Amino acid sequence: MKKLILSLTNSILLKPVIVKHCSQTIYQALIGCLRLWDATQDDKWKKRAEKLCHIMIDIQRPDGGFDINYDFNFGMLHKKGESTAPELVSLLALVEYYKRFGGKDVEAASKRAAQWIKKHAIKIDDKKWAIPYSPYSTKEVMVYNGTSFAAGALGVYLSVFPDGELMHIYEGMNKYLYDVLSTDTDLPGKFWYYSDQSRSNLSYLQREKIDYYHQMQQVEMHVLSELELSAKYQIDIIRMASEHVAHMQNKDSVIPYLNTFTAIHLWGFCSCASGFILAAKLIKEKETEYKTKAVGILDWIVSNSWNGRYFYPIVAEDGQVVDGKFYVRSDAWVFNTLALAIKECVYSKKHIEICEVNYNKMESVGFSGIENHASNYRIRTVFKLIEIASRLKRRIWPK
């Protein structure tokens, strides 16, 4: 009976939310198509990029920002429809499209997103700037990675559309991010804690949390930015953040998601390969090492996650599938990493076949689908009731 109740709860009450055109799905697929166009000059990738670019413009919020398009908890509740800093990778995607193919509508959308940054950026002091993770939820920074995503997008944007005020913010964001890096005397490099350490409302676990996958996504954004428009401190950020995560990779090429045990989430694990491939372009003394690490990650992903149609989104370190459902957002991240590896000649062009199958799978569902990270009123209510029931059980039947 207990198993039946749990099964019904998971399949009905806790079934994943369906998300239409999550910004992450669109910008990852768009950048991937642009990279495959660069690698092959095949017109189909240009046409696919154009289609995704128009979706990107269509989902831009009225305030100029972008939203992941579902509720989720980042330490506070983010409500669907409210623009956030991490989704500024959308701005980078638009500018990358514009650099190749132009378009007045693309230029206009890019400038609206840049103005969103200008509106919500926070001046820490005369030399440092940051941006709230979710400024409609709170004006506090809360999470460091939002500032990296904004800085990365700004560097690429400013290389095409100069703006003195935004340049000052861009440089200030890099100074801020450099200053909030932390060290472990027993480990090489540096790292960011996931949460802003100036917050006073963190539990011990929240304060100590380190997210290695997000750190390499931050590295990727900083490299893309530095390649287009150099900023003081940025190369040091890339060098130290990459070195720290590189140390975490084991002999099987696996890198943990967090500094506590968890399964491997492919949307983030693949980002470690992207980060290493790009860091290798700037940190020349690590070029061979980082490319080798990236190939190890990609080989592990193709061997343990690719099922011939899509990538299993969550896999245990021993290769056992933890969640076998198709999450289009997760696949878009892996698709983009493969495209980068092919473009940079780190991975064989035979893997374009996987990209082709993967793209067609994402397109067949309209780049939309279920999302295991998403929350809604139904899911939050169920978890609240479970929490209440657990507390009552402990009162009635204490150990």
C-alpha cells in the first residue's frame, strides 16, 4: 500500500511541469547551431539558428530581460515570467547570431537586454559591480553566478555595441567576482561558494555549498567574453576557477555536481567539458591537459547517457540511469557542448550525427517539454503537506 501511495504521488501529484520555450533550451540550441555552422558551413545549421533566434526574440520579456519560464527556488521563490540574471546567456546568443548574420530585430533585442543589465546592476563601490540573481524577487545578489552570466554576455555585447557606462559595469563585475573567489589551502585554484557569503540567513549547508558545474558554466562565459573584450581580473578568474574544478575530476573523468554527494546531472556535467575546451584557448600551459579532460567527459557522456535518441538527464557515477525521461532543456546543453567540441576540433566530426539526431528530437517537441527543476503551486503544496505529515509523525511516534 505504501509503495502504491508513493507511486501515485510521484506520477500524479509530483509529475513534472511542462515548460514551453525555456530560455535555456533556446539559447543553448541556438549557440549550438551557430557553432555547427562555423564547423561545417552547412546551410541547414544557419536556417536552424535563424529559427531559434526568432524564438529567442519572441520570448524576450517586455522589460528586455529573459526568464527561464517556470517557478523555482534559488533561496527564494522565483516566479515564472520574471527576468533573471543567469538567463542573460540569451543576450550572448543574440549577439553571436548578429555577428554572423546581422538583423535589425536581433540588434534591437540585444540592446533591450543590455539596458536590462544597466537598470538592475548594483554598484558595490567605485570599482565593483554585481547584479541580483532575480531582481524582482530580491535586490540582494543572493547567488554569485548570475553576475558571471551578466559579465560574460556584456563582454561579447560590448565588443559589437560599445557603451561607456556598460563598460564600467563590465569591468566592475569582473573585479567583484575576482574578490569573492575563495580558497582551500589543501586544493589548487580558487572557487566560488554558490551563495553570497555576505548573507546572514544561510544554514551551514547552504553557506558551504560549492557547485562545480555552475563554476565551469561561469568559466565558459568569462572565456567567451575575454576572447572578444579583455577585462582586468578576468584571465585570473578563468585560470583559478578552471584549475580548482580540474582537480575534482577523477580517473573515470567524472566531476561531482556539488561538494556533497549527488548523481551526475548531464546539463551541468557537459558544461565542464565546455569550460575546459574554452579555457584551453587562453590558459596555454594547460591546453593539452584541459582538452584531454574535456574529451574524457564527452566520451563518458556518449557512453553512459546517449541512447540513440536523446541523452539520459541524470546518471549515477557507475553509469546506472537515475532518471531516463527526456528533458529537452538538458539535451540542449549537451547538444551545445558537442557542437563546441566539434567546432574546436576537440571531438571528431562523426559526432555531428549525434547532433543531427539530437536536434531533430528537440525540434520534434517544439523545443518544449517536461522540466524536473520546475516548481508550481501543486508541487509546492504536496511538499508542504509531506513536511507537515513528517513533523506530526515525529511528535506522535518519537524515536
